[in-house]
Amino acid sequence: AMSAYLAHLEDPAARLLRRFIVPAERLAELTPWLSYFEKTRPLRLAVLACLDDAETVREFSAGHPAVVVESVEVRLPSASTDLIAALACAFAGAEVSVEAEAADGNDVSDAAAIRALGAQTPRVGYKLRCGGVTPALIPSVARVARVAASCRDARVSLKLTAGLHHPVRGMGRVGDVPMHGFLNVVGASLLAWSCGLTAVELEPVVAETD
């Protein structure tokens, strides 16, 4: 993966390339590659972590001047205000996004997490996984719309990830389930913030296939 990332950095379209994503437990595997980076051209990381990984992430970042941990993504079984505050403190200096675990089609965990995030200072963002390798991992149109509206209402940033390989919904499928389109979900988020559309009003935007 790092070989491909380095090649992409030399591509004319490299400005479109974002952070290299790595689980916290595999940070040490990056060490042999750090000679390709320097402080003025650092390795920008998005780290998949849990609260217990905070010390590992801090030590790796502090020990390697050519590394910048720009964001940390954490999956939580619950999203209490105290736990979110601990995450914000533990990973201070990085963008922190929380992904709540929710049953398929169930937005209760989403709503509870987003409310807790909205009460937090400094701000912590919300992460919604929009797809995966099985149909069950693709959230419903209604859930995507509700999350976009809920994040707007709570003034919480929203990170949309996974499964967004096509511009418009339905251009790809996992089994019998259409994949979401990145224009749909980004457009819905923009309309939620700029025009104040409700979750119900956002559903046709997320569902559009034309």
C-alpha cells in the first residue's frame, strides 16, 4: 500500500491525494518508509484507533518529525459525553471522528452519538460508513438523510466513508442493494447545511439515480 501511495504522490493529480490510512497497531510498520518523507513534505496520516491507543499514536508522532497525524477515527459501542471528552483530550491536535455502532437500519445509536458530540468542546466529528462488502453494510437512504440532518442540527462535522465508489446511486451494487453515490451524499449534506432541508426532504437527494 505504501509503494502505491508513494507512486501517487508523484502523479500530476497528487493534490487530490489525502491521508494515508493506517490502524494504530500497525504504525511501527511505517518506519522503514519514513526516509521518503521530510518535515516539509510529511507523511500525513489518518489513524484508526481506540482510546487505549493514544499513547502509541503520540509516541510515534513525536518520534518521527516527518509524520503528521492529521486525523484519528474511533469506533465506539456507545458515545457518552465523558468518553467523547476523553477522546478529544487524548488525541488533541488531530481531527477526531467517532463512528457509532448501530444495528442495520437503526439510527438510534447515530442520534445519541451526534447529540453527545454536539455538546462537546473541542468539537469531535461523526463518521458514517456508507458501504462495505456485504449488503448489510450499506445504510438505508433514510439513515443517511437522518444523519446529515442530525449533524447539521448539532453543528457536528460529518465524515462519509466506504462504498462511495460511484458518482450516482445505483451505478454499482452489492448483491441486490444499490451502492450510494458520492454526489448524492455530499449533495445532501450541502443542502442540509445551506438550505436547512429536513431529513425527509433530503431522502430524494440521497435516493436519486439519474
